[in-house]
Amino acid sequence: MQISIREKRKLYFSHKIITPDTIRRLASIFAAEAEQVSDASAILLNFSADAADNSSYESSSQDIFAEGQLIGRKIITRINMRFQTFENDKNMELQLLHTQDDASPENYILVSGNNPTWVNGLIARLNEVLESCEHQPQSRKIMRYAGWFAFVLFIVLYFRLFYDQLNRAKSGLVQLLGLVGVPLGFVLLLNALGNYLSAVWPSVELQTAPGYQQKPLQKRKILALTFTIIFIPLALAFIYDLLKNLLHLF
């Protein structure tokens, strides 16, 4: 008796910005594989989408992702694509989930089948589409390092400026608040800022619906405007004062 061995490949991905064009390119690969099977009744082809308003949609046609249709009108949080033959010799699955978690296992490509060449070829084609996406900054990693640097800098400057005053304070409550409460409050502030920036740059971002409805995109515009209006003038003023003081030394 001949033993049939099926090969199975699963690929996880993160730090991607998924646009409607990317979704349509991925769906076209699934549809093309389905078209190569002569008997349409011998396959399962399914496309589904979950929207932010708790509505869900599914279809056996890639037209569900056509331009100007569903993904152009609604904020989509999850997309699934599946192709399978009833003989189970070919199977493809893909899930796109709008998520902030860098380590989330819910964004993946899964291909399995009796033909290893077909399996590896499909994985490569799907991955090529994903690799062509715009990469999302790894905000959590950046914020982790920036947070530690800011905390150390704050602690050094804070205790250098206020330790003597706190040490001479007669009230134990004032000392407790100064020595523990203020640093703890700063840590909580950094944590809240980190969570906010993780929402601004989610690990996998589904950019569906009109731009004005895309919250991460709008938050990034607000941050850019804030940086331009507030932080750049402050930095220029600091540089001006520094240069002015240096010139007085000569």
C-alpha cells in the first residue's frame, strides 16, 4: 500500500500595511488556483470579511473585494481566504487581522498539498505579495528602548535636582510621594504613551474604508502636525539658545 505524504507550510507575518490593492492581489491568486480545477463542484473557495461595526460578509467570488465595494466603504478588521479541493490534495488559507500585537499568530498563510512543488510555489507567490507591502515601523520595540532611555534620564535629572529638598522634607508623606509617587507616575505615563503609539502604528494595519475613517492614519497625521507645530519650534529655540551661549564664550 502506497503511503501518501502531504506537505504543509505555514508562514506568519507582521509589521505590514495591507491596502485594498494587496487584498485584491492575494484574492486573485486564490481565484486563479480555483479556476485551474475543471470541476467547480469539487472545490471550496471562500472569501470573508469582518467589519468594525460587527457585520460580516462572505462570498465564493473575489469580487467581494472589488474596487468601490465592501473594503472601499467599511473599516475591515479581519479577512479570510480559503481554497480547498474535496480530495484534500490542495489547500490554501490566509488570514489578515488588524492587530497591535507584534507576536500575534493570527496573521498567517497556510498551504498544504500532495505536491511539494505546488506547496512551495504558492507560499513563495503569496509571500512575494506581502513582501511588496509597505512595512510598518516596529513601534513596540522602538518605544521599549525609548521608554527605558527616558526613564533613566528622568530619574537621573529628577533626583539630581530634587533629592536634597526631598531628603530635608519633614513630612514623610511628601518624601514618599517625591521618592516613589513621582517616578511611578512617570512610568505610568510612559506606559500610556506606549499603548497610544502602538495603536498609531499597529503591527498589521488593514487600510480599508476612506482615509478619513482610518483611525491609525488620522492619528499619525495629528502626531505629525503636533510635531511640526510644537516640537520643531522648541528644538530650534533650544539650538538657538545653545549657539548664543556658545558664542558668548568666545
